[in-house]
Amino acid sequence: MDFFTESFHTALDLIAARDPDVVSAVTVSIVVSLWSTLFAALAGIPAGVALGVSEFPGKRWAVTLLNTLMALPTVVVGLFVYSIISRQGPLGGMGLLFTPSAMVIGQTVLAVPIMANFTLSAIKGADPRIIPTALTLGAGPFASVRRLVIELRFGIMAAVIAGFGRVIAEVGVAMMLGGNIRGYTRTMTTAIAMETGKGEFALGLALGLILMTVALIVNLFLNFLQQR
């Protein structure tokens, strides 16, 4: 117990002193996660809406595939993206490997199925009369779907939050594609794993506290918007 208490106090001191390693890892984590969430939302939300409002042969298989992709192992995603952006891959000449851009690509792939599935679930739980009513009142197909999205904005917002939570807590893709380079691609999660393994429990605990704080702030923001 004394070990944990001492480590906790040291962690608070590191946070208060703005330790460079802590600040760097937090900055990289937040920036990469925000870009990944943005790109995943631009792809996942329209995909979930399209799947939810349309009927086509094989839709059940498409939904099953989407559910399967939600449980996609991070190391598989890392391996797939690595094979594309490595020097021997088709995009090897772009020099993306071991950069924040590579981490954004991998984390976007992870978050897209989550956002699409949450959006699809929100549409399934919506009043089925929204689109027919909008069409009856003279709205076109696009405007009717837009009205549906507005009605389900809190469910879609939850999809974005879930995607953000997925990517900011990610370790495998960040390690494989970013390389855990100090001051460049080292994130909070990869730093926690490395520092704890080195015996630097206080630094890992400091980053863990910040990670939990970021998650709390994001969820409080969502609750605030829902109350408004």
C-alpha cells in the first residue's frame, strides 16, 4: 500500500510539474485521436445511415460483417496497414510508417465499424414514421434522411464518443504503426505499457490518471449536450 501511495503522490507531482514526457505523450494521444475520430466519423456515420435506411439483398450479411468488424483485433489492423505503408508495400514510397499519420490511418480503420454500428443501432431504434412523414410533407429523399439524422443526433453523438474512446485507449496499432518514438509517436497508452515494464510505475500512473480524466471530460461534455 505504501508503494502505491508513494507512486500516486509522485504521479501527481509529475502532472503538476508538466513533465516533458507526460506532456508529449498526452499531446500526441489527443491530436492523433481527434484526427482519427474525425476521419472515422466522416466514413462511419454515412455508412451506418445508408445501411439503416436502405433495403437491399444481402443486407443481413452486411450487418453481420459490420458486427464482426467491431471485434477486429488491433494487431490484425496494425498488420494490415503495416503491409500497405511499409517500404515493400504499395504506399511505401510515401514514408508513412512510424509517423503520426500511420497511427491515424490505423485508428481510423478501428473506429469506423464502431461508429457505423452505433449509428445503425440508433436508426433501428428510431420512430419508423420519421422518413415517411417527411416525404408526405414534401421533403425529398435527401432531406428526409437529413431530418432523421437530426432527430437521432444524440445517438450519433454517442457513436462519435464511442469511437473516440476506442482510439484514445488503443495500444497495438499505435505501437506497430507509430513505433513508440519518444516525443513523436509515443502516446499515453504506449508510454504506460513501456514505463510500467521498465519499473517506472509513477510515470505510468500519471499518464493513466490523465487518460481517465480525458475520458471523463469527454463523457461529461456528451451529457452536457444531451441536457441542453
